[in-house]
Amino acid sequence: MTPSPMVRVVDDDESFRTAVSRFLRASGYSVRAYGSAAEFLADSTWQLPGCILLDLEMPELDGLAVQEALKTAQCPLPIVFLSGRGDIPRSVMAMRRGAEDFLTKECAHESLLEAIQRAVVRDAADRKMSARLAELRSKLARLSEREQEVLREVVRGKLNKQIAADLGIHERTVKLHRTNLTTKLRIQSVAELTRLVQEAGWTGPGPVAFPKGQ
Amino acid sequence: MCVSVPSSSSRRRISGAFNWCHWYVLLFTLIFLGTVRGEVTLDQRDYLVRSWQSEDGLPENSATAMVQTADGYLWFGTFNGLVRFDGIRFVVFDSVNTPELTNSSVVNLYLDRSGRLWVATLGGLVVRENFRWRPVDGLSLDSGDYVRTFAERTNGDLLLTLAKGGIWEAVEGRLRELPLPPGERGAGYLGFTDEEGRWWVAQYKYVGCWDGREWQAHPEMLASVPEKYRPLGAAPAREGGFWLFVGHELRRYFRGKSVATRHVPNGNLGSISTIFEDSLGTLWIANYDAGLTEVSPTGRVRRWAEEDGIGYKDVRFVFEDRERNLWVGTSGGGLQRLKPRRFRSYGYAHGGTARLVSSVSADSRGNVWVSTFGQGLFLWEPVKDSLDRIRPPVWATNSLHFNSVLADREGRTWLGVFEDDLICFGAGTKQHIRAREVGGQVSVLFEDSQGRVWCGAGNAVTVFEGEQTRQFRQFRLDSGSPGGVVCALTQAQDGTIWASNRRGVFRWQGDRFELVLGSDGQPLLDVVCLHGEDKETMWMGTSGRGLLRWQAGRVRTVDETVGFPVKAVSAILEDDHGFFWMPSRQGIVRAHRSALADAASGRAMKLTCQLLDTADGLPSNDCTGLHQPICANDPQGRLWFSSAKGVAVVNPGELQISQTGPPVQIESFRYVVPSGIGGRTSFVVNPPFPPQLELPPGSSEIEVHYSAPNFAAPEKLTYQVMMEGRENAWQPRGSDRLERLHTLPPGHYVFRVRAADGDGVWNEIGSRLSFVVEPHFWQTVWFGLGVGTLLISSGGLAGWTWWQRKVLRALERGHLAEERHRAELETRQLREELAHSSRVSTMGQLASALAHELSQPLSAILRNAEAAQLLMRQPSPDLKEIEEILADIRTDDQRATSVISRMRALLRKHPLELKSLSLPEVVDDVVTLTRADALRRRVRLEVEFSGKLPSVRGDRIQLQQVLLNLLLNGMDAMSDQETEARQLTVRVRTLNGGFVEVAVIDRGSGLPAEQLPRLFEPFFTTKPQGLGLGLPISRSIVEAHGGRMWAENNPGGGAAFFFTLPAESEAQTS
């Protein structure tokens, strides 16, 4: 059974925090509540899917600052901002920085649930994607340095002959490396290989120095 | 269908078995018109009995004694409290809610001539006078003893006898114990008084009279009584003197002699609790263990047992209220009401299921003939006073289903048989007229003033003239449209015969029936009964449009718009007093002919009438019968009505209709006043009410509880209320006994309430309560004018303040002390006005932040409520969590309320109020108010209290205003600074010389040197939207408190504002 997405409620107002946590729990989410930004940043369970419901106005570290801090810490969780009053400049700023939504605290519960749901769906999608990438990256990491060089050249669309010439190895060896690549990456076609590598944002082991003497 | 149940002797005769058919015919002939008894019995109870038990609201299933106070309430004692009863509601007084009642076992009650209510409890005696309770001192009672009897002289002196033997008199308000007469020690005496006001006591073997010094025995009163009988009961006699129940006789003694005697067979009734004589002279003997015995003035004795509805055999009292209902209290069987029946009814004790009486007719000898649909024919004869089944002649019919019966003046009886023929028998007549000869089965029978009998059947009217029923004439009712069975026949004053069917009303013009038209020239539809008033006037009852009055072609209606209580009337019967009695499915409507005429003509807006029903003794509300005649006058003037469950008779001359309507009492007045911080206090005002109640400003949720004590038909009471001062018209309130007014604008009001009893008689006087809702200061005209003036000239006023101060100084210089004092007063008032308006404007600056303060708890409430809704929808809701949610909602609500009330406190205009104050509290209040604003502006607020601070004497609101003003100024001053630098400190410390100093220190850019001296001048401001009044007002407030205010620049940057206040000890000595 997959655990229900976890909503992290960060709000300094205890009664509101409790109330909104209850409401979300009754709506089927698992909820963890934090009384301050610091508390939330310290206890990070970011690996669990879900989203953050963040109060915009908090003493010390306010919502926008928390958003910054999370970005720095590469927290993948989408953020839904809540504010006691509709503060347009700050909401614009929050949205621009990638907040999922910006709501007032007394908004209709449909809007709140909708925003949370959207954030959770996005989070799930992000996570699926990053899991795939992580897998890909780990596979790529398993390639030998030479194989990686060959891969880079393959992705650049070079022929075996050119690769052999560029890398100063025999064309036959290139073929052998390519076979290893497809086996290790479990990929059949060059097209698929190219798409995958681009998706992973992989650039190979860096510009390869030509062998000395050439 | 066999109808005969032969008597046993008849049975022997037919057992002779020759041709049994012959015998059978002979038998029927022999018992022709004979009566059959046994199966049908008379329901002749004179009272309708209703019982109240614990489950109906009695505090305990007993009633020990009863009185009726002047305001109309009945009071009765139970072993668990004293009860006040208005016919609907029991209000219990016991030792919990009435501490003066030290014991809740109320064993006896007495209402004296001055209206005081004496309440005898086990071991105590309490008096209620003018709504106040007072224990009676000076009467020595041990815990098991109580006052057994009360007797009163015409001058108000009282005689009290105790259950354990003591005898006391209360003369001119002083209690005195009388010596004990001979008799059994430890057993109580009965106390009573005679027509001359002498005290009498009685005990088993002793009857004696107090001559002022000692007891004089009267053994002759017991002389003729066998030894085994002993005097057991006594009661005051209505005609003077007293009744003494001795042995098996009730004797009335008057002027020392026995003047009346009533014999009570099997006289030894065991222990008698009380004896009561009602307004008709009937004596009621209540027994502890043998029920109730009724002895009428004619000597008729009737025993009442549990099965008669009196609840239980342990009867404590009989009491008669002002409406002449009798009340029977029992120990263990609750309280019973015996309501005199207006109608006597004759039904069947063991009848079949089909009880419908189809028709009723009275003959000239006073016999009443009753036909039923399914139970045969019945006859009531005055001498027998019972309704007995009789057989129609054997040759005629063996049916038990009859449509209609008519007894004519010749002594003949006409009987319309269901789906069969018309029979006429009696007075030597034996006639069988075939249905087809009269046009169908009989639907109306009527005898006119000339003795002609008219029969309606189908759409034909047949008239039988003279003795020969074979000679008849027949007419058709033709309205132009087909159908319509004749349903009514009557004769107008001029002798004209009228008839009606559903299609129209017809008038007999010598040889035919002519259609009568209404005002619109159309036939009159749905007329089911007719009653002629005079030559030109005919009353018509309809089956859905009330009553019509036809007068020379003009038709007027009497229907619900004028208060006619029913839509359909089945008959109109006029009594000897001009009242119309109109049976319907809801009961019988009674109204006077002239009242109906007034209502019809529009002379009266409202018809005075009564709707009489089962509550008045009718066996059923459905009195529509089946076919005319369904009601009849007998030669004695009594009226007979058919109903679905038997026949009912009323003597219209004896009918009692109240003249004044029920008394109306306002029982309590409640209202809610806002109080303290967001609180509400409820107030209940009970009688006696002051001439005018004064309600504080803001009073709301006003509730007036009222009631009209009525006991004959409390469920039929209707009320109307009027709030003079708001609307001056009576508003109907149905049976509601509560008027709720959520809010009332300030003003003077008179609440009035009146009630009508079940007979529709209004108590026009009703009850009234005058009250005033005081205005809030802002609701007064003066305030309105003041605010206007203030807004227009606030600048001027401020200038004036400044000028005043200058003047003041000038005056000081001139040592004009008196002038100065007056000026000071004026200045202070002005300052208060100004301080208030300045506060209002300051709060405006805070509004946005306060909105946020409010939005937190409100949002929390919203989310909590939604969560609770979601939880409730789950199959097994977590009630514990829901409870927590509700608790949180409550807390948040209080939080929001406290924000509002803090704001309100500041916004309120109020006079200077000097109190001992703790400065840290004042500072905290203001810091709380501004915290949200500070958060928004990203200003850190710090508060420092150094050391032990003395209290100061001052006005909390004004000091808060000063602080608020300084804090807001400070925050404004830092708006250009970096966020980290924005810090505002409030520092409170004690100074030498008995002062406390408050400093508000900001980290702004400080004050330019040239501004420092002008800061506190009115209208000096550096802010674009500022008025320049905040600081001058603050300084004047501080100075009014005996302090000082100034500003400085901090050495480390920013500005600091200081003010000092004298510490309380200093303030007191100065």
C-alpha cells in the first residue's frame, strides 16, 4: 500500500495549524505540523511525497524566506502559500519563485483542497521523473570511463569509424564498447540512447583530452 | 340479517315446535315495538374526566390540597413540592428553588381572605404574600407534625389545628396556642368555624366550641349516633354554618341547630381526608382509602372508584375552580379534573363498530327517535332517561341501516330504510311506500307547520297530506343540470317550502319548485341545509363555503374571513334564545342569529361564536349525521344532535359561556445585556414588576413569558400580543406563551397580551408591562449632534484646547481660582472628546493589522468546522476528536471576541475614570494590540520592565491611547530602516521622587533639532496624512494624570519619547 501523500503544515498560529491539519487529515492526507520555519527545516522528511502548506507571515523566518531556504536545500516539495490577508506583491513574488498556489487562510475549502491536490500530483510527477533520472544516472555511473567517452561520441551522432579515430582506438573496440553500453543501459537503439542521455542531462566525463602524442 | 334476540320465556314458547315459521311470525308480532335491553347502556356521566400524572409533569404522583389565587392560577401541594398550574404548565416550588420551603412535602394549603397563601409542609408553615415567601415563626412543630386544618373568621383570624393535636389561633397577626380540649392525646382535631366566627374542633368522640376562655363540649351532636360511629369530617357550608359528617349522616349546623341532613348509606367510609361542598351544593367526601363519595342536594349518592377515572382510592381533596371544574387530588393517582359536560351523550357501552347516528327526531311527547346506520332504531323516553333500541314493525323491515327518521305530530314515525322503502307506522298507521314511488331511497324527511310530511328522495320531493299516506303529490327539482339528490327541506316564515340539492335551491310556488337565484343570477350550489329567518331571509349552510344569507335575491357569506370556524355546515338549528347551532365535522358551531347577520352584512368584522366539540362532552366531533333531520329541538327546548359515536343533547338555557375571558398573567421578562469583555449577562425579572422596567443600552434577546390560567379548555386558548411603541395592532400568537424580540431600538414600550378561551371570549384587559430600552450614547440625539460638531470643528476644538490652556495660564496668573476650576472642568470634557476622536482615528491605522488578528481565529474556526463536517460523514465518526474540535472552535471564538472587545474598549467614549493600574498590564494590552501590525511592518517589539514597579493611578483607556500613539509613531519612524534595524523598545522604570517613567525608544533616523520644541504643538506634523493631534493630546492626557511628557534623540540614533506618572502612594498624598 502506498502511503497517502504527506502535507507539511508550517504555521506559527497554533490553533489554525491544528485546525487545518485536522481538516486535511479528515480529507485523507497524512499531515505533519510545524510551529516555525526553523522546526520544519530541521526535521526534513522530504523523501516522503506530498507538499508544504506554508504560512506567509511568520515571525523570524517568514514564508518567502523559507521558500528561499528550501530552494537552496533543493527540497523538491511544492509549496502552497497561505496568508492571513491577500497581499498582492508578495503573492506575485511567491508565485514567481515557483509556489504551487497562493491562498488566503479563509479561502473556500474546495480551493484549498484543489491546490493541495495539484501540488501533490505535481510532486508525485516530479518524484517519478527524478526517480527515473536517478536510476539512469546510476546506470551511467556504472560505465567505464572509456565506455562513457564512446557514449558521448555516439550521442553526438558520430560513426564508429570517426569515434575510433577520435579516441585513437580500433573500430572493432568501439563496436565492443557500444555492445557493452546497450547491455548495461538495457537500450536497443541509438535514438533511445540519445533521448535518455539528454533527459539525464548527462554530458559525459568532460572534454576528453586527446591522447598525448596526437 | 336476524335482529331479534328472543327472551328466554319466548324461547320456551317456540320450543313447542309445530310450524316454527308461524311461531316466528307470532313472536315478532308480540314483540312489535318492544324493547331489547342489556346490550346497549347509557353513557350518562355528567363529567369529563382528565387525569394528570407524574409523566404529565407532576413532580410527584400526588395532590394533597388545592387553592386558586386571585390571579387565576391553581396551586396544589405534592409530596415533592408546591405546584402552580395554569392548565398547561406545572411550575414547581420546592426546597431547592425556594429555600423558605424547608421541606418539600406540602400537605396542606390555605388561601386566606387577604390573598395570603399558607403552605403547610411536614414540620413547617410558610406564607406567600405579594410574591414573597416567609416562614411562620412561633408555631412549634416537630418534624413529623403539620397543620392539618385551617379555619378562618370573616375578620381574618385563623384557627390552625395540627396533625398531632395542637390547636393554635392567629388573632390580629399573633399566634397563640389554645388549651387542648378533652379527647385522645396525640391525635389531631378538625378545626372549623361557624356563622358567628366561633372556633369549633372535632375529634372521634368529642365536638366542642371555644367560648374565648375554654372549650364547651357539644355531646348532643353525637347523641343519635351509634357508639361505633364517630364524627369523622367537617366542612364549612355555603349557606352558612358547617357540615359535620357523623356516622352515616351529613348534617348542616346553623345557629346551633341541625338544619339539613343527608343520608349516606353504608356511612362508615373509613378515614375521611376532607369534605367539600361545591357551588351546586353537592358534598364530596374524600377518603384516604375508599375513593370519593358524591352526595347531591337531592340526596343521590354516587361512589367514585378508580375505574371511574379518579386515579387512586386514596383521595385527598375535591376543589372547585372558578370555571366550575372539580379537581380531585389523590395520593398515588395524580390529579384529576372533573369538567362538567355541556352535552350529555348517549352512546352504547357495548355497541358495534358502526356507530353512526344517521338521523334524530323529537316527537311532541318529548320522545326522541334516533336512527342509526347499522345499529337499528333507538328511542329515548324522558321517564326512562335512557336510549333503548326498539324494533320497527316486523311487516316493515328487518334492516338495521336507516337513512332518516321523522316523528310527526300525528304520532306517526316515518323511517327511510337504506336502499329500500319509506315506512310509516304508529297511531294506527301501517304504511309501506315503495322507494320507486317516492323517487328513490329517502334522503330528507320534513314536517311542515300544517302537519304535511315532505320526503326528499332522488331529485323528487313528495308531500303527504292528511292521514292517508297513499295520497301524495310529487314534484321534481329541476335546476337545468342533471343529478342532485334532495338534501334539505325547510319552511320559511311565510309558509313557503324550500328545498335544495347540490345543484340549486328551490322554492315551492303552489304547484312546482322554482329555482332560487343568487345575486349573480346563478343557482346557489352546494347548499346542504336551510333555515328560514323571516319571509325574505333564508340561511343556507354549504358544504365548503361556510354559511350564506339569502335576502331577497342578495347573498352574503359568513365564512372563515370573519372567523366562522368551519367550512361545511350540515344543519342549522335555532334554539329558543336566538342562537344557531350548526353541526359540522369539527363539532357544533354556536352563534347568535344577530351576530351572524352582522357578520354577513359587514357590520361586524369578527363573528363571536363557539365551536363545541368533544372537550364539551360531544361523543365525537363529527356531528354531520347522514340525512336530514340530523338534529332536533324537543318540547323542553333541549337540542339533540347526531354524531358518529352516538347522540348528544344540550340544554341551551344552561350553557355557561364566560363573560370576561381568561385572566392573563405575565410570568417573567428576560433580556440579555452585553457585559465586560465580550461577555453577556442574562437577566430575568419576575413579578411583581415595577411600574416601568429599565433596560440598559444594548439589551437584546428580550423574552416575555405569559400565560392565561384556564382549566376548562387550556389547549384551546389563543393569544394576541401588541408592542405599543413599535406597532399598535394586535398580533395573533396562537397558543404560544412566549414573545421573543431579538432587538428593540431604544425607546419606550408597553408589551400587552390578551387571551381568548375555548369559547372565543377575549379578556380585553389582558396584561401589560411597560419598559424602556435605554439608548447607547451613540444612539442619542445629543451624541449625533456632538459627533457632527466634533467632526466639523475638531481642528477648531484642538485649537481651542490650546487656547484654553493659555487662558488657563493667564487665569492662574490672575489667581482667579474659581474661574480656573470651571475652565478646568470644561477643558477636561473637551479633552475627553478629543481623546476619543483621536483614538478612533488611531484605531483606523490599526484596522488592517487587527483584521489579520481576527482572520486567524476565524480561519481556524472555519477549518475546524469543515473538518468536523468531514468527520461526521465517516461511517463511525471519531466523537472524541469532534469534541476537541468543538472545544477549539470555542477557544478561537473567544480569542476573536477578545480582539473585538479590546478594540471596542478603546473606541468607547467614556469619562475619565481614575483607578489603580499596573503599568505592565497597560503596556501588555497595547503591545498585544500592535503586535500584528509590528509583524507586518517587520518591527521587533521589546518590552523591558525594570525592578518592582509601583501601581499608578490613572485612566486605563487614556493611558493605553498614549502608548498606542507612541508605538505607532515609533514604527512609522523606522519604515525607511533596514529590516534588521527595526526595533522598538518600551521601557518602564521607577524614578526617584515617586514617579514611574515610560519610554518608547525607536531606532529610526531621530528627530531634527529644529523640530524638537514644536513636537507637542497642535497641528504640527511631519507625516503627510497626519493631523498633528496625537502628541498634543497624549501630552494633555499625561499632564491630566499629574505627569510630564517629552522627547529626546537617543545617543545611539533614533528618537525616544518619555512620559512619567506619579506612583500611587505619591498621587494619594499630593
